[in-house]
Amino acid sequence: MSIRNKRQKIGQSSSLIPQRRLRELYAGLVRCQILRHQLAQGAAGLGIHARQGDAAPVVAIATALRGGDVIATSPGDLLPEFVRSRRSLQAFAARLISAERQPAFAAQLSSALAAARLHRRKNSGNIAVIFADGAQTTSVAWRNALAAAARERLPILFVSRNELVRASGRMRATPGFPSINVDCDDVVACYRVASEAMAHARRGNGATLIRCLEWPASLAQGCAAGDPVANMERYLASAGVSVSRARAAAAAQFRRNFETALALPRKGPLQKRRSR
């Protein structure tokens, strides 16, 4: 497929998503990109993971969440919380400069499972989302959580990023519920998959595993590996959305809110660093 035909296809598929939502997804990616630069320039050592290649699935999923939905992540991975905070960054900034450590991954899995059980019991329509990276996807706690979700038909999304494969080169089988592979640098594809998986869970149909992978076909067709912002700009252009205006608005809003949030008087590692 040529680049031109691929763009036409993207434009057609993207048109099913309202332009307002496309802009929202793009703004989330831009916010993550700026955060990554901010951390690199002056906030390193805070223990937050903000790799640009992780942004597309996090933005897509956080954008599709409802109030009352629960997110669990690995220790130090505050990117999902940052994306979900949107314009209200005070709580996120407080977490950044707090000396309090996040619970261990196994504890967060247990908490997410408990929340999902409560949602199912109340028939609330809410879900839990669990993000895992690398070796966590081979841990006993992860496998036990997958098995529990399958056995109890819990409303959970398991999202694996940078998943490790077995020595045979194959991924582990999913126990009893759907598993979907998606391009980790395509926020539109991630949003589509996440929305369908969430609807599936909210209807009481149980869990879904979303595996976020580098997509060889996308790389062959001119998409940039690890650069979901550039790829989304390509999508927006094909959908007739002004990229420069959307980027300027997202960047200006983020900088105002982020600087305001960090300027709040709090005690913590970041404040001590600034006072030196």
C-alpha cells in the first residue's frame, strides 16, 4: 500500500471518531511530549517513567475512561495519572514532589482486582485498567491476576507495554478472554481497541488483554517508531485538522497549568532541590 493510499485509509477510519476527540488525543500526546522534555531538563531522579513510546496507549485509554474507573500501574509509572489529570494538575504535581512511594506492583494488581469485583457486584458499569511493562508481564502476580479475571469475568483491561516474549519467540497464551495486539505508536488504533474493550467489559463480558507492540507494517509504510506525535500529526492532516493550531493550544494550556501546579507550596524532594 502506498503512503498516499495509507493516508486515505487513515482519513476514512479516523472520520468515524469525532474531530473533537481526535484533537483531545493529539493534545494528550503533546502534553506527554512536553512532560518528557520537562523531566529531562530539570526533574530527573523523581522516579517517573515518561517514555515517549508509551504515550499512545496511555493517552488512548485514559481518554476513554469514565469517572469511577480505576487505574493501576507499576511503581514510578505516573504517566497514566498525568494524562488523566488533563487540566487539573495539582494532584499530579503533589505526587511528583511527594516522598511517598507507590505500592508494589503486586499490591496494585490486588487493588485493581478488588475494585473490579466491587464494580461487578454493584453492576456500576465501571472498569479497572492495569498497565504492565516488560518483566512484569511474566511475573506470577500478573499471571494470577489474568487467571482470576478470566475465572470471575471481571471488568478489567490488562495493558502490556514492552512485553517480554518467551525463549520460543512466542507470547504467553491468554487464559480465557480476548487478547488484542495493537500498534503502540498509533493512538487512533489504540483508542479504537480500548473503546471496544471497555464497552465489552462494561456490558459484563469480562476482561481483555491489550498488547501494545511495535508494528512492522506501520514502520514499512513510513510511520515513525517511538514517535506517536508525528504519526498522529499525519492522521490529523489526512482528516483535515489544523495541526499547528492544535499543537499551540495544547502546549500553551499545558505550560500554564503545569507551572501553576508546581508553584504550589508543598514540602518534598523537588522543593528541597529547588531551594539548594
